[in-house]
Amino acid sequence: QVQVVEFGGGLVQPGGSLRLSCTASGFYFKLYTMSWYRQAPGKERELVAAISGVGGSTDYADSVKGRFTISRDNAKNTMYLQMNNLKPEEAAVYFCKASWRSRDYWGQGTQVTVSS
């Protein structure tokens, strides 16, 4: 059974940091490109960052470059997103996605609130 689960959301002040985790099971994790998306109320879901399965190359949305870092630990079937200097407009539900060929698996999302 495929499972993709996000952890680590919560409330953080503007300028603060948060680390999200995504654990996966039920598929060959190291093959899959893993991505973080976010969706704020009334807005479309957008890609935040992605990391390939083989080689671990990364890609970021322009808005988060230099502040967010995506990483993965294939031995633990886990992906991370370190978010620094968070902005209020980055409050959203953050989703994890696993992709390989035509297969996409999504997590249920974790809420990130950025507020003082």
C-alpha cells in the first residue's frame, strides 16, 4: 500500500524557520522524483522545490531560491524541506508528491502558518 505522509507544519513567525518532512512507503522511493508543492486559500497549487531520485539534482521556484533547501535520505525513504526566512504570504498547505513515469502519489498536506 502506497503511503506519502508529511510532517512538520505549524505556526512560525515571519522570518522564522521550519523543517518539513515527507516519509513514503509502498514504492521504490529512490527511483522517484520527490517534490514539494504548496497551496494557499483561493490560489492554485504551485511547485516549491523538487529533487530527482537518481543523482539528487534539485530545482526551486524562483521565490524560494536561497531560502529553502530540499533534500532526501533514500535509506529512510524520507524527503525534507528546510524553510528559512519565511514570509507571511508563504502560509499554505504544503504537499509532498512522488513521481516516476506516469505515477504520481500525493500526501495529504501539512499546514504552515506564518504569522506574528
